[in-house]
Amino acid sequence: MEKNRTSQLQFLRFAAISLIYAWHATNKSIDCFAHGYMARWNGANSAVVFFIMLSGLLTGYYLCDRKTDDGGGAGGLSTVWTYMKGKLLKFYPLYLAVTLLSVMFSDLPKLITARDFAGARPLIFSLARHLLLVQAWYKTDPFDCFAFSEVGWFLSVIMSLYLLSIPLRKAALKIMASCERESAKLSVRNAFLLVIAASLILLVIYCLLLRNADTEFWEYAFPPARVFEYIAGMSLGVVLGTVRDAGQDAQGTQSEVREKRPSMLYTVLEIASPLLWIVFLFLPLPDWGFRIVNWLIPVVFTLVVYTPGRGYISALFRMRPFVYLGRISFAFYLIHSMILNAWKAGVTPEALETVLGCAFAFAICFVVSVLAASILTRRPG
């Protein structure tokens, strides 16, 4: 069993990836879900919210341990470059391979073979934007940012948020330092609860203002649109970190005993969390409202319940097989769309419209992800 107190969150990554897979694999209702189209669309979108908020949450949660910024927040441009390079090296080699292989399923090879260079030019420029990870910042057509690997837009967003996290960490540390002074009127916890509230209010306003726009781009793929979720996740991480620290200070060594004895209350909440998520996926709302209710509320509840790791479900998810599934989840995310495109091209799209077809394609994606993850994590010598 993993000793890392947040390792139970790893498996939740894989569960969220499965929601995205279910949406990408079936653009129509599969035989066991007569009315499941909107639920699967909601599931994939809420999974993206989960990834963004989880990334921010872990940054804030472990910031409480350090009380200093060991990332790119200190130092000059060289330090920032080192920080961003470390992030890129984790996923860019696999992303590059997947993107280049995905070119085969686009119109680009056909246009070049026919010497239609005028028609190929927009696709070549689009490919360049994808390789530079700037495809989510502007669009030439409604679906340009979802071209080729179809999932690269998320990397464009998350790299922007990683860069933003540098000044955000510095700001968070300043807030924590000012709140810890004796003369401070606000505690660290209350200060960041206010930040969470402000972030969510701004998110609601943003979605409301753009409700008649191209929501698939301006509310979904455009990096600044996801800033509020990231800040809310980071602030939530700080709040949960202060709650954890307060419990350890109050009970001393008893906190270790409590960690070994999972709480029944937390177990009930951990079971209720995915059930709540499922219920929210079926709520009828306008497009702009999904972001606020269907996607956001169950994600926040899940993170609050699972981050302390106090229930029996968390103890189960800290077992190595579940943690391993979480560790290969990003490779699965990058690979699955390419394999699904190959599947549809080599077999038939209808082959994925059955439960058995989806499960078989899922197994192929899983095996390839395991191989890719083992290659990426292999150290020379």
C-alpha cells in the first residue's frame, strides 16, 4: 500500500479518464444506454474539470508542507524555464508521437499526395500550432483545437496553467504569511475560503456572459476560461492542508492512529460521492449551466471527501494496483483517441456502438498505455 496521503486520488484520475473514453468511443447511444448521450457528454466534461481542479489542489495542498516555493516561483527566467521543461519532459515525447501518428487519420496526407498544397496549407499551420501547444489560444474554425490527437488542447491549457501557477504560488505564500502574523484578522483557512468563493462567482459570471457564444471554445478549450477552476482547486488544497495540519497539532501522535483506522463517516461520504456525480450528469440544464452545476459541484465534493483519505474506500484506492492505474492514466488519455480513430478506420464506427466493442477497444488502449508508460518511466542504466 502506498504511504503518500493523497495517493488515493491517483485512481480517481483513471476513473475520470474512463468517462472521457466513454464519450470519445461512442458519439451515439450504445445498446445498454438508450438515453445516455448527454450523460456521457457531461461525464467527459466533468472529468476535465476534475483534472484541472486536482492539479491546482495538489499544488496548494503540498504548499502547506513547504511554506516556501521550491518551484518556478523563485528566481529568474532560468528557474521558470527549468520548471516548465520538467513538466514538458513528462508528457511531450508521447504527445509528439501520438500527434504525428494521428496525422494519418486527417485529410493532410490525401491533400499532399494530390499536390493540393493550397488546401493543405491550413492543416499544416494547424499541425504547427498543435506541436507548439498553442492550439487552444485561438481558433481558425470551431473544431481546429480538437484536430489531430483530439486531446492536445488539454495539454495546451494545462501548460498555460502550470505557467500561471508560478505567480499564484508566490501570491498564496504571501497570503499565508500575512495571515499567520499575530495581528492578522483572517486565518489562512478563511482567507482561502474567500478566494474559492470569489473564483467560483467569477466563473459563474464568465459562463453567463458567454452563454450565447461558441461555448465549446470560449468556455471549454480557451485557457483563460479554466483559470477560475484552477485557482479554486489550489485554494481548496490550501484549506484542506490547514485542516490536516490543525488535526495533527491538536492530536499529536494520535493522528497516526486515526490514519490507520478509516472512518465510517468518511466511508459513507466516499460512497455517496460517485453516486452524486452520476445524479448530476443527468440534470437537464442549458449548455452554459453545465459547467457550473453538473461539472463543478460533484467534482468539488469528491475532492473534499477523498483528499483526507480517511475512509475505507480511500484505503482501498491506496493499494498498489489502483495507484498504478492512476499513474498510467495520462498515457491512456494521450493514446486512446488515436487508437479509437484507427479502430474506426480499420473496422467500422459501428463496432464501437456496442458494449463489447467499447470494452475490447478499451482493453487495447489499456495495454498500449501500459507499454508507453513503462517506456517513458524507464531510466537508463
